[in-house]
Amino acid sequence: MEYTYHYSWIIPFIPLPVPMLIGAGLLLFPTATKNLRRIWAFPSVLLLSIVMVFSTLFFIQQINNNSVYQYVWSWTINNDFSLEFGCLVDPLTSIMLILITTVGIMVLIYSDNYMSHDQGYLRFFAYMSFSNTSMLGLVTSLNLIQIYIFWELVGMCSYLLIGFWFTRPSAANACQKAFVTNRVGDFGLLLGILGFYWITGSFEFRDLFEIFNNLVYNNDVNFLFVTLCAFLLFVGAVAKSAQFPLHVWLPDAMEGPTPISALIHAATMVAAGIFLVARLLPLFIVIPYIINLIALIGIITLLLGATLALAQKDIKKSLAYSTMSQLGYMMLALGMGSYRAALFHLITHAYSKALLFLGSGSIIHSMEVIVGYSPDKSQNMVLMGGLRKHVPITKTAFLLGTLSLCGIPPLACFWSKDEILNDSWLYSTIFAIIACSTAGLTAFYMFRIYLLTFEGHLNVYFQTYSGKKNSSFYSMSLWGKDKEGQKIKKKKFCLLDLLTTKNNEKTHFLNTYKIDSNENVRNMVQPFISIARFGTKKTFSYPHESDNTILFPMLVLVLFTLFVGVVGIPFFNQERICLDILSKLLNSSINLLHESRNHSLGWYEFITNAIFSVSIAYFGIFISSFLYRPVYSSLQNLYFFNAFVKSVPNKMKFLGGKIINVIYDWSYNRGYIDAFYVISLTKGIRRLAELTNFFDRRVIDGITNGVGIASFFVGEVIKYVGGGRISSYLLVYIFYVLIFLLIFHFIS
């Protein structure tokens, strides 16, 4: 095992040959490389699988002896300055390595089929492999400088992947928005790193923590400056993990392909901020203002993300706000000092959310053929519904991921979220109430996504291809345009949309066509021929279940969602001490952070707390099921709804309608935060630029031009005076003497 540790520094570079070879192939042998493009998925998966094997060995070794291994070599040595690079393998690193590799392999297998029809297939796998390299380098970094280098590489990969379909204006704008927002956090991170080097004289974590703790203990440091530097470090994590107020880039990042959302926006990139705070927690925990700020930002983010997800219609953006909210739970746990609970939730959430994103990709694939390729339609949950009969495997997997995120036992997220809720009661009653309420909101909006997507019959708008019956069409590339001549065959009324639609849009739903609820949805769409692998053709009737290469990663992630919670399930012995695998792995870290208090509950306390949290989750599911239940008879439900509304007093009706409208508008418009940034920053900076331009042209250039014009006129006047006549010179001389005498007279 020590021999394996000795070569651990190679781990981040194992996936790197794929993007290098793809780039060289496209440069030297472009035709052959493009013709054999499908073979590049195999080396991508193979190399990441090798990393997973090494990561598993490290994980087992960490469980057995909690050893910390460092491999260091000097990069720069100059007098008193020494910069060292290397590899750090400790419990936190081993957890992140397992997480990155397992989710990454599933996403790469999934992407082979999902992106097979796209012209950017090779470019996609090159970006993904380089992203994996960057993330592996980040989690194995030995010091702050090394972290910052890979931090920027991760941000660059995120920019490239979000803007993968750069010909679409929305994708181009989204990647620019993510880039600019993360530059704010990265600049703060860089300043924080330099500030702590100024204080401690070291970039290495071990030396940094030891020197800094000694300085704080002896009161030999400026506390205000230390707090500022720690805040700047935290700003980098805020931007990368989409915490308030730098969260605005995350929902727009869904413009990238769905596998990207599953990988970097559920399990890896957004987890980098949580990883950074966890890595630097021994530093933050001795600064009370910063550790309290971390908890405050976490509680704001988890509540804001949950409220913004309530009325979203785009399935991927709803899941993005869900990710934002769950990252808020992790940040809250770190702010409370619950190191173990935060990492536990990071693990369980990553697998559950990756499953949900891959499930949404399977749904979008089916919807693209029904409504044509258009993200506004194929990702709109209002246009879905009744898919449970046609995509049963996807539906089951998505349901399990939904229940896990809702916190329903015995699925993975129940164990981790319940632990965070328990710890929040020990930290702050107000924070605990908000966290528990948000758990109910999470159950509500997650089941809303599930019900709108899979249940019911009447909330689906189908478009069908024009032309003769049984005509066949080829599937279009994602780079191509929509099919022409499409028309809406039938529109279906949904009472659920009426309940969550603005007043000025209700007429649109009320004027829809009536349809028999027993009509088979599959019969409403014409069959067509799709391009399959290597040019072969298959005939499908849509919507239909995805191919095996898409379903296999989802089923593997289902197993993780079902059983990964075992690593943190609290098994108690007679002394009522927690004996779970995660606590054993993080034993040294828990001792360092004085966190043993969080794991001394007995079975009675554990079950009592679990009943409370599960009851909140079931209440949210019940409300969601009541509002978004399947509608089988639109007229009967409409009459029932009208009768119910008439029975409510007018004052309550008015007040309730106002509250619902306010909540809906707040959620649908993203809390007006994006609009605030547009007005205060975008337009404000533009007006400042216009004012600066005016000052430059009118004032600065005016002074310069004025001096030139004045010199010109003075020269014109002087040239007539200097004509060579003595009488003219005497006249000027006498004029200046008179002026001098007058001035002297008035002064004296």
C-alpha cells in the first residue's frame, strides 16, 4: 500500500491523455479521428476506472488506519521562499476521489449514447476528461497555490462545458455569466491566499493551520485583517458552490448538455466550494465571525433555493435550484462545525442528484422528438405528463431519487439531512426552524417535479409532424434547426397549470381542447426512424424508454441512492457511541474539530428526531400531491374547484390569492435578484461608463483641445506683432511696462 501511495501524484493526470490525443488526432488526422469518434468513449471510461481502483484502495486504507500521506517536491526555492507541489491523501481526499470517479464513470457511459448524434461528440469527451483531471488535481492538492491553479482549471472547464452549444445565444450568455460571477469569487480567493501567506509565511495546509493557531492563541495577529482574509477565502467557495448572493449563474448553467449538469453541477464542480471550506475548516473555526457567517450564508441559501424552485417550469432549472438549496444545507453544517454531517450529505446528495439529472436527460430525449428540439419545450414540465406508462424504468429511478432528496427512509439523503437537522437544534432554534421548514419545501417541489412529469394525462401538449400518415423522418443534430411544418395536434387542459399560472395566462388554458382521458398517449405521435449507432436505423414510437447505455448508469446510481447511506448510518453499541464507517474514516478530523458531541445520541433520541423530520417531508409530499395530483376529468375537477372557491369567504379568498400570487411571482422571477443585478450592476456600470466617456471626451479632451486652439490663436496674433518693425516692438514694450506699473501701483 505504501508503494501505491508513492505514486498517488499520478492520479490527477491519468485521464489527461484523452483530451491530448483527441486534440492531436483532430490536428493531424481529422477525417480518421471524426470517423472513429465513438471509440474515444472507451479510453475515457477506462482511464477514469483506473483512477477509481486506486481511489478505492486509498479509501480502504484510510478506514483501516486513518493515515495521512503527503508526496512533496520543491517547485521553486529562492532564499527564504520555497514553493512545493505534491499530493495529499487523507480522509477528505479519499471521499472526494471515490465520489468524483464513480459519478464520472456513470456520466461518461451515459454521454456515449446521449451525445452520439451531436457533431461536438469529440469535443465533449475532451472537455469532460480534462474536467475530471482538474477536479482530481483540486482534491489532491497539497497547498493553497496548487488548489488555486486547479480551481481556475475547473472554472475554465465549466465555462467550456456550459457554452458547449455556443451557437445558441442562451448558452453563450450562460457561460459568460458563469465565468464573470466566478471571477468575483476567484479574485477574493486569490487575495485571501496572499493574505494568509503574509500572516503565516506558508501555503501548505499543515504549516498554515499550526502557525495560524499559534498566532491566534498568543494574540500576535491583527484580528480584523485575519477576518478579512478568511472572508475573502470564503468568497471563492460562495461563488463556486452557488451560495447567496453569487448563485445566479447556476440555473443558467443548465444550458449545457444534461450529462454536464449531472457531473459538474451536481457532484463535482459545485462541490468544490464545499470541499474548500471543509479543507480550511480548522482555520475558519477559530474565527467566530467567519464561522457564523458560513452558517448564515448556508441558511439563507437553502431557504432561497427552495423558494425559487417552487414555480419553475424548466425541469433542469428546478433541479438546479434544488442543488443550490442542498449545498446550503452542507454549508450550514460546516458553519455549525458539523464536519461529518456536511461530508455525509455531500456524498448522498451527489448520487441522488446525479440520478435525477440523468433521469431528466432521458425524459428530455423523449420530449425532443415529440415537441421538436427546443429547450423551451423539451424541458418544460408543463408540456410533460403521463410519461409513467412509456418510460417505466426512468420513472422508477426518478421517483427513488426524488424520495431520497425528500428525506424518506431508508434512502440515502434521509440519513444525512436528518443529521444536519438534529445538529441545527443544538446550534440555533431559529436556524433549526428554517432548516426543518425548508425540508418540507424540498419535499413539496421535488414531488411537484415528479407529478408534473410522469403522472396524469391532461397536462401534456403534443406536437406531431405534418405530412402523410406513417411518414418517416431522421432525427436532427442538436446543432440543426427544428423541423418545419410542425403544428399542434391537440392541446390538453390541466387544472394544475391553472392553479400555478398568472391571471393573464389563464384564458390560454381555459380555451384548450377537451380530450378523452383514456386515450393512449403513444397513439398520438407518428412513428419515425432515428439514426442509431453507425448508421443503422430503428423504428420507435414516441415517447419510449431510453437505450440501455442510458439506463445502465441510472440503475447503478439507483443502487448508490439506496445503499450509500450505509456508510453513515449510526449503529450504536452499549456505550451509545456511534460506530458508522464515516465516523471511523473521519475520526482524526472529528477529534481535531471537537465534534464528538454530534454522535452520542441513543436509538430513542434518533428515532424521535427521525419521526419529526420524516413527518415534515410527508406533509410536503401531501400538499404537493393535493395541488398537482393527476387530473383524469378536467371538467369535473374544474367544477369541483369552482365550487370550492365559491364556498370560501371573499376576504380569505382575496388574502389567499394575494399570498399565492406573491409567492409565485417571487419564485418564477428568481426572487428578482437577477433583475436587481441587471439594474444595479449591468445598467449601473453601463451608465458609469457613459459618464466616464462623456468626461473623457468633453473635459479631458476639451482641455487638451482648448490648449491647442489657444496656442493657435496666440501664435496668429504674435506673428503680426513680430513683423521686424522697431516701432511695433517699442509699442509692445511700452504696453507691458504700463501694465507692470499699474500692477505695482495697486499692490503697493
